[in-house]
Amino acid sequence: LTHNLTVLLAAPALLAWAVFLLVVETRQARLRCLGHFVALGLLGLMLSAAFWLPAFVESKAVLAGHSPERFVDWVTRLEPPQFLLAESWRHPYTIQDRRIEHALGQAQALVAFLGLLTGLWRWRRLPRTVRLALPLWVGLLLLALFMQSRWSEAVWRLPGLLLLQFPWRWQTVGALATALLSGYLVFLFPWALGEPSAARPMSLRGLLAPSALVLAVGAALISAALPGIPWEQSNIPTTDMPASNDNVNRQTMALYDFGRGLWLREHGSPWMFEYMPVDALPLRDAFFLSAGPADEQEPALAVQVIPGRQQPLARRFTVNSADPWTLQLHQFWFPGWQAVVDGKTVAAEPMGDLALAGVMLPAGEHDVVFRFATTPARQLGTLLSLAGLLALLAGTVWLRQWCWLVVAAVVVLIYGGLAFVQRQAQPADFTPVAVGATFDDQAQLLGFHLEDVQPDGVSEVALTWLALNRPRTDYKVFLHLVDQNGELWAQNDGEPGYFFSPTTRWQRGEVVDDRHELIWREDASPPPGRYSLFVGLYDPATGARLPILAAAGQPTGDQTLLAEIDLP
């Protein structure tokens, strides 16, 4: 949420511009400007209501803002005023090469200063509004620099300002001000001042000077930016693995998030993991780490769960139990999660230490559908945004801006078409094949989903687990693809949920989604024939596999067959 607050830093510039126009313009122009300002402001609020209204109403359900930073810690981010200008022309991209984290570049400062000099030189010949706006842009730039310096310490004590987290976010205003000041360079040329020569058609010769100016300014900015870019192989974040189209996937992105989580634990601020529910506050920086061995275990759940259609925002299960119990998703609870039990809608509730979305179920057989539904705040925000969109379209038609309607239609068709094609190529919903294998009263494999298995492609297996208890230790999942002679051709041994779901964090009654990609042997290609895909759980500390129990409780093996696959 704090990143979105950065956009609000444009508010001082917009308000300053509105007040400026109301002061310097004629009475008729003032009324017109005021009307435009109010109308466009309301339109902007309506168009964005689908985002800001739910965020404003529902943010109390997450950690954002519940862990305010101490001012004594935060104030150390304010910089000495003499360091606010970069110490070198070349922009330093690594923090080791600069005095402060972010500073105003010398190139930007030089171009803005030349624009200021041009405005002062042409002061009397500038249009009235343009001339009087020059001090406004200078003032906004000085304000941005001031708010990043230690001189502004007293100002930052005002309520709400600390939510911006970093003083250098005021560079949003500084960048706008330097850009506007740089624009005064155009008044070096007579035609920009509205002089008589501008009424004549501009010749090719007359374009040379403005073109040269644009090239010179561009070269100055580029000369400060490009030389400092570290030209090197891009790696998967937090690893030494070179990034490529073949390895940028769910697993590597989860590895990045895991590394970032570890970094935040060591170096983060109180705002870290602000997207988590408030009910998970004690575990906000450890939910993805092992909880350690379980001291005691409750009796294992005696339930039957058959997974139905699984969608990103809707999950169906058929359940049966002799006793009441709690069914939970591997999903943090947020406002809007609800459960439809036998056709009756009830609100899902935050369950356990991790505040997972769950519902209490009575004994017996039930049809349960979890879904992430809308809320009153989201409904109102969506209606306001739709009303704003209709008002924008009506205004466009009334003003006969047909070209903008065509552009909007083309954009909608392009992005809508791409989304449709992507949806058809990689559907997000599926129905798992039921399995029902129980691993030592710790977990039950409810089902799996497998796309086409090809040695020259990505073969991903989606597993659906049910925690019958809090597992005693952190188990790993193995997947083995073997031929009829038992020879191993593809496998995956890994933590559930891409490192983020250690089994000691599983809560009793929790349904856990787990994906693994089969890794094929590199020394030979699999011959045509029938292959068997097995899955199991094992303790990485000892290598011991969990036994699979029959209905009567006796062990029947240590792996279960998922599928028979024919390879051409």
C-alpha cells in the first residue's frame, strides 16, 4: 500500500498548480479552471474507486499501518543537505559507489538550471502564465529537496507522513519540477515566444536548432545514465543461476521470494509482510520457515475429502466425517472469503496461527465451495469506476474525440484478445484425479493433476494434500517416473509449495496446494513405452519414507502410484 501512497505525492504539485491558476488568471478563466479541476478530480476519483475504496475500508484487516515505525529509527533516513546532489556526473547504480541511496543527478540538475536561466533571460517576453509559473516550479523542486534533508525533521513529525517510508520518494515531485524547468529551454527560439516569425511556415533550416537542442539535452542525460549501468549476466535473484526463458518459472520466482523473505527478516523494517492478515501478526516473519518438531499431536482427522473443480478464486470439495471439524485452505484469510456449504453461504473465518481461510463443518457429508467473493466496499468501488468510465466515454463522444475512442477500442481488443488466448492455452482451473492415500496419519494425498508429460517440455505435477495433523517434522516430497524395469528417468525431490510450505506449518484440516516439475535425466532419452509415476513423503534428515496406511491402519508401502504414462 505504501507504494501507492507515493502517487499521492503528486497532490502538492496539483494543488499548487490549481491555486496558481486561480490567482493569476482572469475571473472567467478562474471559473473555467476551477470547473475543470473539480470535474477531472471527481472523474479520477471515480475511475480509481475500484482500487482505493476497498483499500481504504479493508486495509484494517492486514498488517499495513498496524506496525508504525519509531520516529527515532526513521529519522536516520534523512540526508545532509550537501549530499542531495550526486557527487559525480555518472549515475552510480550500486550503493557502494554513492554517499546516499538516492540523489539528484548532476545532469538533471544542469538541464533544469539551464532552463531556469532561459526563463529568467526571456522573462519579459514569456507568456504571462508561463512566466509566473517559473517560481512555482522552483519552489516545488526546493520543497522536494527540503523534505529529503535533515532540515525537515520537524515536518516529518506531522501525522501520516511516516507512511511514505522513505524521504527520497519526494523525488516524485522533484523529477516533475526539474522536467518542467527543463522545458523552458524551448523559449530560446523565437517561434516559441509567439513572435511574428513564428506565423510563417517553419523551414527545414528552422528545425535544425530545436533538433540540436533536443539531441544535446538527450545526450547530456544519457551520458550520465548509460556509462554506469553494470552490463553483466542477469541471474535469477538471490542465486548464481543465469536467467533465461527456460528457467524463469514458478519455482525460481518462489526461490526469489524466499530469499527476499530471509533478507527482510534480517534487514527489514516493521512494515515488512504488510499484506498478511492482522491475526497472523506473531508469525509474520516466520510463516515460511520451519516451526520445529511437534511436541504433541492431536488425534489424526478421520475424514474423507474428494477435491472437485479447482479455480484460482473458487475451490470445491466433497467431505464426509463422523465428527465436526475445520476445513482450511492454504490461503491467508482476507475480507471476501466465504464458504458455500450445501448451498448455504457462510463467511469464512481466519483459522489457526496463520489466519488461514477456513470454515467449521458439522459431522456428515457436505458439498463445500470456498470462493473469494466481492464485498460491499468492492461493489461500491466497482460501480463508481464503471460510472466514471461511462462519464469519460460520454464526454469523449460529446467532444467528438473519435480518435481516442478508436485507440481505446484497439487497446481493449488487443489486451482482451491476448488474455483470451493465454486463458485458452494455459487454463487456470482443473479437477484433480482423486487419490486418497494416507501417509502415517500425518497427511493425506487428496488428488493430483498432470499435464502432458514430454521429455522435451515442462512436466508439472499439481498435488493436493490434506493435513490430518500437524506433521512431526518437515517432510519432503518425491516424485519418481520409472519404466517397467524400475529404472528412474525423471524425478523431483523438494519442499512442498516451493519452499513456502514447510510441513511443520501445516494446520490440522488444511488443504495444501503443491506443485513440482519433473526433472529428466540428461545422460539418455527415455525409450518409447509405459512409465509409472510414484509419489511419497520422506524425512530429509534420515531419508526414511512415511508409510502409506490402509483403512485398517496397516502399512501397505511407502509410495503410491499416481498414473501410468505412455511415451511415444
